[in-house]
Amino acid sequence: MSIQFDFGIMYQGDALAMLRTLPDSSMDALVTDPPYSSGGLHASARRADPAQKYQTTGTKRTYPPMLGDCKDQRSFITWATLWLSECWRLLRPGAPALIFSDWRQLPAMTDAVQAAGFKWRGVVVWHKPSARPLLGEFRRDAEFIVHAAKPPAKTFNRTCHPGVLRHAVDTSRKVHLTGKPVALLKDLLAVTPEGGTVLDPFLGGGTTAIACIETGRRFVGVELSAEYAELAADRIRQAEAAVAG
């Protein structure tokens, strides 16, 4: 199933299956937040319900189920390499790729990015000032964005962008269990071509699409969950109405 918008299109279905239907060299950038299959030191913990892994105990707000977050380490790397290889095919030469990861899966994701054919350019840090403290430990107040490019790597502006981005999670606007702030995505889009088409195979609550709309870019998104696809569609329509005035 697909839903057409003024600024792009969203497909509801499995990312790998949907990506295989899209034409070569049709996208200007990849910006996505895939399921981490993380949240624990052991396989049993990683297979737990994401609502248990990624929320503080006692959190009252609930979100629709998050699908595809139960892979072991070897399956995760194989799966990530498969969908990233399809993204490599879809991107134009020189296109940037920005893929979210946590600290546990960062080595696996950088391996998958390179196995898929991308040139690894570095790691951007998302500093989360609202992260909970840990008694006797270092606060885990960062997630990471793997920065890569389909060779040959290009730059699309003359701005020097920071390597650490500081954005708090706004729970009042969050609709997805692992949703990211729109302002963070807009910062990331600054290294993508102006007016280009941005691919997000794991659209979730639609944040990448909203950031594209607010920065004058187009989007192609895929979301496995029918519930999240519906939520994303509502948010995208609201964002388009807002920019239309």
C-alpha cells in the first residue's frame, strides 16, 4: 500500500521488499532510524518487548508496538547489509547516508554500511540532555548517526557542520517509542542536497518526512507497522498544511 503526499510518498510494508521495487539512482540521500535490536547484553534481553527495553520503568505513556526489533547480532548485521545494499542501489553517486545507532550496535552498523558498498565518513553524536542518570556509572546520554556516502563522496554546501548535535526529546510531541526530535533531523538534512529526495526505509512516526517538508525537500518513506503508518500520515498532512499556510 502507498500513500501519496504533496512532498513525497509513503509505502506501508516491509522495507527490504519495498526498496526492491524502486528504481536505481532515484534518491539524493538516505536518512533513517532502523530498529536497533539492542537494549540488553544477552540475546534474551534483546528479544524482549521494545516497550520494556527502551522505556524507563514506570513510564505511563504507551506507544503502538514496534516491529522488527528482535534480531540477534549475526542476523542484525546480515539484515542491515541487505537493506543498505538496496539503498546503495537507489542512491545517486555522491549521495550522503545517515543511519542512527546506539552504542551497542555502532560497530555492527558501521560494518554493514561498508559491506553494502558505502564509504564511511564518520560518526555524528546526538547528545540527549534529558537522559536519565546512572548511579556510579557514566550517563548514557548519546546516540550516534553513522555518516557515509555512495562513492564518490560529495559535499553540497560550504557550511562547517558540528559533529555533536544537542537536542532534548520532547515527550509531548513524540508519537513513536524511539522517536527523534524534528529539529535533530533538520540538522542532519543540512548535509543533503537542497530540494532533493530523501529516502527513509524505517519512517516510524514520520519525523524524517516532516523535517523534509519543513526544509523544502521531498521524501520516500517505508513503514512496516500499519499503526505507525497511519500516525505518520496524519503528521505529514499536518506538516504540509502548516507550510502551505
